[in-house]
Amino acid sequence: MKNNNVFKYIFIVFIIILIIGTVYVLYNQNAKSEYKEEENKTSETQIEMEDSLTMGLSNYDTMNPLLTNNKEIINISKIIFEPLLNIKSDYKIENCLATSVTKKDDTTYEVKIDTSIKWQDGSSLIAKDVSFTIDRLKERNTVYSANVKDIASTEIPDTETIIIHLTKPVPFFEYNLTFPILSSMYYVNENFETTNKIPIGTGMYKIASIDDNTILLTRNDRWRYIKEKTPIAKSITIKRYGTMGEICNSFKLGNIDIINTSLSNYQDYVGTMGYNKKEYKGRNYDYLSLNCNDTILQDKAVRQAINYAIDKNTLVSTVFSNNYYVANSPLDYGSYLYSSEGEISYNQEQARTLLEQAGWIYQNGKWQKNIDGYVRRLTLSLIVSEDNNDRVNAANEIKRQLEAVGIIINVTKVSNDKYYDYLNNKNYQLILTGVTNSVNPDLTYFYGEGNLANYNNSDIKSKLNSLDNYKEIQKTVNDEVPYIGLYRNKNTLILNANVGGNFSPNSYNVYYNFNEWFRQK
């Protein structure tokens, strides 16, 4: 009886082991099948990739990056031509054609060139190419002329070295060395401005042809990173159009893969569905300048209260339909140097509290205070150019918001000439103005000698020459409020739904990681 039970148990265990083994084998086969299926899918995806991407371009002038005034050609040129130093997506600077840039003294820089780099025609990059490019930029007014305006002369001691002499010290001059370099030998015996020769570069793509309808770019096999960063797209077709509206319509029809635009109403042309988009901050920055020498505005508490009382989100929503970004600083366009420490946020109650603590008395819906024996009312004039409708509308919204806490604003609309008189003479209380931020992060314009707000802080001035001080500088000025940042423009990279890749555009370069961009069929 016992033996029968033993055999019975052994048989049951055997059956269980057999079942487990069968399940394991079936599971492994299924997993391998799924893996192969996934592998095949990946392979099929790669096979189904297009060899080309298509862009649109309006108002074509020339593909020469030193001569063009076309913003989109400047953007596209980033994948064809290269600078001495490059700006990364967070606005950090890095070597490109240069292996080093050394500051010898306040007005002298030594640049070492990587002479192993080849031009698209096979010739070597040399220091003379840099001096040639600088000379061409100084001959006429171009997009990059400002980069070289303070260069007095250059020396070329050898083929890999160029010495740059400046007319005066330029803070963080390295950021100015971001203009594209062209070959000097390529233009020997040529009139640089009128030649029909297609310009050559050192970048990942080269210009293969230009005709009345299209510009064809193909991969540059001499690009130094061609093996480790081979561009997925073998070619780029750039279609020429008369207007941006035509480009948008063509995109909607599926004839274009990529559009970069600053149009706030682009959805009127391309709709709202069927594509992907990547928005990024532009460098057009509007702000209020507060005259720190003014009898009322020299009181820091008043400046802080004004800042607390402005609801920038409502301003951007009401006036600009959220087509702008709220901006608090001249550096908040994506720069790694930007710090929000100490920034003031919208708080009406805090605005009132600060005024009360500073001795202002609220009576009959207005603030007043005895200053130097005179009763002063908190009534201020805000200057704005009557020719700028956006700023006029923004000024009126700011007036409405400040009056909600008892700060009375008189919006004074003036002609453009009168507006610049106010700016140049700094004889205003408040003025709504703006700048186009350079990639150079220098803050001297805002906080240095003779600045627009008559802001005088000797400690800040002494620290402006080092980027290491920028966090501390921003914390201080956020507290002292010589300026109030308002908003900056918004740009949009619009992509066909089938376009993939690593997208991290900024206002210096839309096409970071372009070698990874692709289009699926």
C-alpha cells in the first residue's frame, strides 16, 4: 500500500515537472518570436525612412552667410558653415573650428585653428581664412558685422594662429567669435559680392546646387564627424517661395517637412492638428526702465511695489493672447547663466504692505508721502512710443493693474523721435522699451556706467566683468528693481508629424542635433 502511494506521488511530481518544462519552452519560443518581430519592426522602420528632408524658404537673396540678410538662411547656414566658437543649446560656449581662444590682455586675443579640418573642396582650414572672413564682414553692414566692429586688426604668425587686436576692451569677446568662416583660397581672383560660385563650408552638409525653385544640400563626406555622427538624411531640399504664407500652405499640403517661424498667427495657415511643434524663447525682450534718480522712484520700496503689482501672466494673456513668454530678466532666453533667485512674483497685498512700511499713506484711493517737505502723490508718467501698438496696449494694461493698488499711471504716448529723446536723455520716470539680446551675455548695458535706469551700484559694476558673479548680480538687482522684465517673443519650430529626432532649438541655432533628424515614409 505504501509503495503504491510512493509511486503515485512520484508520478504526480513528474507530471508537474513536465508541465512546467513545457510552459517554459513555449514561453521562450514566444519571447524569441516577439523579439524577432520587434527587431523586424525596427528594421522595417529604418528601411521606411526617407533619404531627404524638405524645407521652405521665402525672400531668398543669397546662400553666402556673410552677405545674406535673410533670417532663415542664417538658420540653415548653421548646418553648412561653422564658426570659430559655437553656442550650445543652453548658450554655453564651446570650441568649433578653433582649438583654443586665449585672452592675452584686455584688447588682444590669440586664436588657434584646427588645421586638420577640411573645406568641402578638400583644402585645409588655415588662419588666413579667419582674417579673410573678418575683412569681408567689416566691408559692409551684414547680420554679423556687429561681431567684428571692435576688431582693429589681425596678425597671422603661422597657418594655425591668428592674433586679434581690438579697439577697446569688449566684455566676453569670445561670444563674438560665433560668425561663420569662409575659405580665403576659394575666392582668389573672385569678386566676393558678385561671384556666382556656390560658397563652401566645413559643416555636415554642403550646397550641391541652386536654381530658381530649389536649393539642394547633400551630406558633406569631408565633415570631421561624418563617421560617428553620420546624418540620417542624405539630402535636404529647400524649396523657394515668395512669402511665408505660401510656405505654410505648402506645409499644410504635405510638401514641406520643417518650418521655423516667428509668426504668432501661423495656425491661421497650417491649422492646429496633424503636426508637431517645438516652441522656444526669442531674444526680443521688452521691459520697464525705472529712473532711479527720480524723486519718487529713488525709493526702492516704490520700485518693488510696482513690480509686485504687475501681473505679467495676465499682461501676456490679455494683450498678446499668450503668443509671448513672460520674461523677468535679460538672460531668461535659455541661458545657463540665468538665475531666478530673488525674483518678485505678482502679489497685490505685498505691494500695499511695502508702501505702508515705507511711510506712504493711502487716502481717497491714492498714495501720498511727505518727501523733503513736500507732499508727493504716487502718480507716475509712463512713456511709450505711439508707433508701437503692442507696447501702447501693454502700457494701458500696466496702468490698469497698478491703479488697482492705488498707484496712478499716466500713459504718455509720444512720437518715435521724442521717444528716443527720452531714452537718450534718461529724463523720464517710467519708460516701456526693449532690446534684442545678443548671444553675448554682457549686462553692462543694464547695470554699467551710464545705464538707462540711472542705476548706480558700484559693487555690481565691479562684478560685471566675470560670469562667475552673475548669480549674485541677478539676486541683487531682483531686489533693487531698476528694471522690470515683462515679456519676450516666441518662436516655433513646426514639424511634419512623420519627422523625428532630437529637437532642442534656441534663437542662435534651430538645428541642433540635425544629424539625428529623419522623416518616415
